[in-house]
Amino acid sequence: MKWIEENGDYWSGGRIDIYGVPGEHYPIEYGLPVMHTEDWNDFSGWLDDFETHELWQFDDIIAQYEQESGRKIRWLKDER
């Protein structure tokens, strides 16, 4: 995870590591754009318990999180 401070807010980014994909010896990684650190913390906690039986696309994971949590992720690129 990396974080930056801009205009008094904290922003974090990194990646999603996906384990247990059949035929993959290493985790699959989705790059995670920089988001508000509060959202990063909540999303990270949600991901700890998130499991599927098939590999989901990045956008589908984000949509599921936002639907279940009722939170819209604040992306840094949208704030600029």
C-alpha cells in the first residue's frame, strides 16, 4: 500500500491479491488506483471476507463492494 497527502486528505493505493485460482501457482493481482484512505480501510476489511468460486473482473468486485457496503469509493482521479 502507498499513501499520499493532498489538500489535507489521505489517499491510498496498491493492489488486490487473488489466491486459489486453479492452475495459477502465484496470486493474480489487480492494480488498485488511489482512493481515499477511509475507503481503502473499509474496502480492505470487506475484501478479507470476500470469496468467490470463480475469478471476478476488477469492476465487478468494486460494484459488489459498493452495493453491499452502500459506500461509493472516492477515487483520487475523480477528485482532481
